[in-house]
Amino acid sequence: MRMGFGGRACVQVLRLGCGLLVAYGCGRTAASAPDDASGASGGSNESGGAQAHGGSKPSGGASSTGGSSSSGNGGAMPASGGSLTSGGAFSATGGVDGGADDAGSAGSAGSAGVGGDSGVCGINVPATNATGGLQAAIDAAPVPSTICLGPGGFRGDLTLRAGVSLRGLGVGSVICGTVNGDAATSRRTTLSDLQIEGAFEATGNVQLSLRDLEINTYHTAICSPGSSVGVRIAQTGGGALDLAIDGVTLGSPGIEIALRPGGERIDDSIVIRNSRCDSTSQCYDFLRFTFDTQPAAQAGVGSRLMLDIFNNVIRNVVLEGVVFDVKGSLSAEDAAQSRLWFRHNTLASAGDSNSAIAFYAPPSLPVVVANNAIAYIATPVLHGDAPAVTQVGNLVSADESSTSWFADFASGDFSPSLNSPLIGKGSSVYGVPTDIDGTTRVGGFDSGAYQH
């Protein structure tokens, strides 16, 4: 019996012709937790424990979903679900994932159910196939469950359901269209090990994990990349947004997050880690983050905003690598319990008149820019001298000589070179215990996404 990708059991959907869909089980034991360790998730509901900074606010108990809790680098991703019986497809209570990716709940093992164990794991859909069959499977799947996609192209747009996750086979599983996550509000929904040539969009108080994806990277001949922002998340009004982006490779523009609560209360947690724009031509707007409370003076009392961006690589920056447009306000007490951190990232270019990090206006909330490596970029931090911006542990340069900081700048190997000034430059206060590759940071914190 073949196993589903990434350590989770999954619903397999086989299109047999004439619109007939058959769901199969794919038994699997629980996956081991990620080897990146820290409790400093900034309030992500995936962290499963008290935050290390920005106020102590547990995220709803252990994040283990039927297995052991993962520890996570700077914010844990949950461990995979408990082991399934080999004959189990899914049960109404346990679900295929055993509750995986649903923060604070422990899933039970799946029982024998629809389809039993057919030995079929994965679907083989030709590149010309439409997404109609996949959408039908999403609509019919129990909650929680994970649908695993086989190789090939799924042409057309998709609408997700809360608690129904999609898992593919990496770049071999391609969705050619827009994936809409608006409905992913009542429980966590995950997309992983897929390629999307189009966009991912979600509006509202969603609970989403995007893991190990490629979005608009031009790495497939199955369909043309979309021309829009790869990931677009919008929240208007109050509520709770919980977003984790981990191990995602993006084209340009990359991620756009716009929070416009007005005077309503929010409790938002956003983690972007271990991701990259690694284009050999150009990268811009890897992240464009907006926080705006207009027309209200500030968001509702009791609000919390946790944004943590770490261990990312943005190569060949043009225009701006990352843009912050922070013009909304929180009460003094709420601001003290919130955080906007940009740390341990590597941004590089070729000396053009570009900005690595751009504050379009002095931010209205405190922002920490720490332990980053910014090399050969004319303006490392635009408006970085604003009173609300704290800079510590960064190594920045507009000079070509900064390319020597890295093992092989030209080929995109941004690990520190021998005797690089990046080594040990970072601040321990804002240090992330592991780097983008999962390597433990020992002997001090190197600036940038990589540890020597």
C-alpha cells in the first residue's frame, strides 16, 4: 500500500468516467513532528502553548492531533494525526487526519468506512481534466478530512470547505486556477504539497495553513502561471484570523495581506516562515502587509495583532522586497500585547535602486526588524529610521562586496561563507532556534535565514 504525502492519511478520489467518484482510504501512522523548535509563534493557534513574547496567551491547549505535539521554529506547526487503522477511510468523529491541523483538538483514529482500504492511493488525472470532480470530492468529504491529489493538472477554480484539506505530490499536482478559502472559518484547513498556477484567495476570519506549495513559479508546462498576487488574504471588520504560511515558494507578486478592522476588535495571528521567492530574474512584493483602522482612530479595545515573518529568502529584489503599510492603531495596552516582527530573513539583489524593506509611511505601531541579511540593495530599509521601527542584529549593505557574505551568491546559496560577518551577528532576543533548513542555531545567532 502506498502512503499519502507528508505523513497524513488521506481520502483518495478516483475519477472513473461518467462523473463517478470513488473515495478510498490510505492508512498511515502518525508522522513525526518537525525538528524546528521554539514556542515563539506569536499567538498562532498552531503553537499549542504559551507564547514566548508579546503576552502569554495559550492557543487552546496541546497542538498534537492524535500524536505528539510538534515544537516548531518560532511557532509550531501541529503534528500529524494519530495512526489510522489500515482498513480505515474515515469516520465521522475521527476524520481521516485524526483532527490534524485543527488546533487544540486531539483526533481519534479513523475507523473502517467508505471504500475501505482498496490499496489505491492517489489519483491520476490528465492535464486536460477539469476541477469538477475534485470540487465534488471537496463538497462531499467528511469533516475533518484530507483529499490527496495525484499527478496531473486540475483546470479550473476551486472552493474549499472548512476542515477539508488538500494534499498533493509536490510540483506534479497542479491546480490551474484560483483556490478560494473564504469558507475555511470554523476549523483549520490546510493546502500542502501542491503547485498552484493562479492564486489563493481568502476573505474573512479564516483558519488556514499553506505548506510546501509552489504558487506562480513557472515550474510547470501544464498551465500558465497566473498574473495576479499569489496569495491574497483580506479581513474587513472584527474577528479572529489565523494564518500560517510555511515552506511556500512564490512568484511575484507574492503575498498580500490586508487587515481593515475599523473600530472592531480583532485577534489575528499570522506566521510566514521558511518560504522564498527564488526567481533568477526578479522578486518583488514577496509580502505586502496593510493594517488600517480608518475611519476609526483604533481597533476595538482588547485587540491583538501577531505578525511573525522569519527564515525567508527573497532573491533578486526589484522595486521592493517587502512592503509594510501600517497606519492603523491599537490602544497602548493592546499594542504592548501585539507584535510585528520581521527577523532572520535574507534579501539580496544586484545593487539597483531598490528597497529591501519599505515602510511607505512611518508605521503607527512598533515594528521589529531584526537579524536580517540585506545584501547589495541600494536602500536596505526605507523609512527605517522612524521612531516605531526597532532595528537590531541586521547586517545590511548596498555595496557589491556584500555578496562575499554568502557561500555562493551568484547561484543563490545564501548560507554564510567561511568567516562571514553574518556569523553570530544576530540578537538572541529575537533569535529563531532553527534556520530555514531546520538546522539548529548553535554558537550564537547568524543574521539571515541560514545558520553556518
